[in-house]
Amino acid sequence: MTKEIGFIGGGQMGEALVKGLLKAGLYQAHSLILAEPSALRRSYLETTYGIETCTATIPVWQTCSTVLLAVKPQVMADVLTSAKPYIQNTHLIITIAAGLPIAFYERLLDNKMAKIIRVMPNTPALVLEGASALCCNAQVTDDELQKATAIFNAVGKSVVLDERYLDAVTGLSGSGPAYVFTFIEALIDAGLKTGLARDVAETLAVQTVLGSVKLLLENKEHPAVLRAKVTSPGGTTIAGLHVLEKNGFRGIIMDAVEAAANRATELGRQ
């Protein structure tokens, strides 16, 4: 095997991982190979990152000991079935397909000795600020799990959990960016409603969220403590917070996360 890591799928998440690994200096471009059916996409990835690409997945399995599956769940069965004769017990298989449990891969490959690491990343990995959760089967060694963790730390932060928690991760951090974007959109609309120009409202809303997160990370205080520091007796903030509490703001967020987690469980069963 002549390559260190092979990627199957050159979409946004596949590109994000390639970008992160190269930027972090964990791997060199010549040690990566990526299989992608789109000629336009292959050309872009070769030009942008200097990596080798191919159309079929077989060269990836033949040249790499670690293979990262970055394809959609609905095509995963076809991708693996076509490559099944080339998949060995020595391969470390890392998958980022949402909803597919480790048992799915073991059944499809007819091999419970296969080394499988399942990961739930999220889209901020595209700007190297992702949140990922990893789990693995019993065949994966500690060193192999650390290797996978390093890959996802290159595009943000990661945690290692038991697989039974991954649906909860899907509901929280996997779907979480959509909740955050919706909240920012609502802040912008609120600025418009109270008379601000759209560009002003967008600038203030986005910077407020960015600044709040950075403050939280740097101060390392509980969000409730920081919220209390902004909230003066009889002031404007408590008036706004009262409306949020009265309308069940926190309960709505918890319900949304739970609904997404439950849906992830349903999709996994299907």
C-alpha cells in the first residue's frame, strides 16, 4: 500500500477533511488519494490541493490502509458492494455517513472482523471549526482510534463516545448549525423590524453571535454566568429574556434537538 489515507467521495465534507489534514501538516498531498466520479470535481481537487484522484474506488482500497468514506448514506451499500473483494481486515474504515450504524457495515461486508470507525461531523468543518463525535467497533485499536481522532481534530474538535450516543450527537451538533443559522436569521429580521438597514442588521447579528461564542470559549465560564453579566435589574436585556422564557425558547431548542435525534434513530433502523 503506497498511500496513507484514501477518500471515497470528494464533496464538501471530503474536501474539508483533505484541507484540514494538509493545513495541519498531518499528511502531505502525495500521501492522499481520492475517488470521485465527477471529472470537474476531480480536476478542482487536484488543482487546489495537489492530491491524486481517481474515478473508481478500487485504487483507493488497493493503495491505502486507511479509507475514509465520505459518500451519502443512500449510495453507501452500492459503493461498498462493488469494492467488497478488495476490502481486507487490515483496512481501517472511517465513515461519516449519517444514520448508518456500525452493524450496517459489518453486515454488508459479511465481516465482523472489519475495523470500523463511525463519525458524526458537522458542516463548520468546512472552515476547520467542526464538531465531531467518533465511535468504533471492538476491532479498532487505541492507536487507530487516536489516528482517526487526529484527523477530525484537524478540522475542529472531536470527542469519542459509545455508539449509542451518536443519534443524540446528530440532533445536537450534526443538526445544530441549522438551529444557529435560523437564530441568526431571526436576529437579522428583528433588526429590520425595529428599523435597521439589512446590511447593518446582518453585520451586528453575525458579529454578536461570533463575539459571544469567543467570549464563552476564552472566559471558560458557564453560559448562565455570562448571561447574568449582561442582564441588569429592570433593564432592556431582562425584558427581552422574559419574552424568550414566556414563549418557551429553551424548551423549543431542547425539543428540536430531541426530534432530530429521534429521526436519526428512525433512519438508522430503516
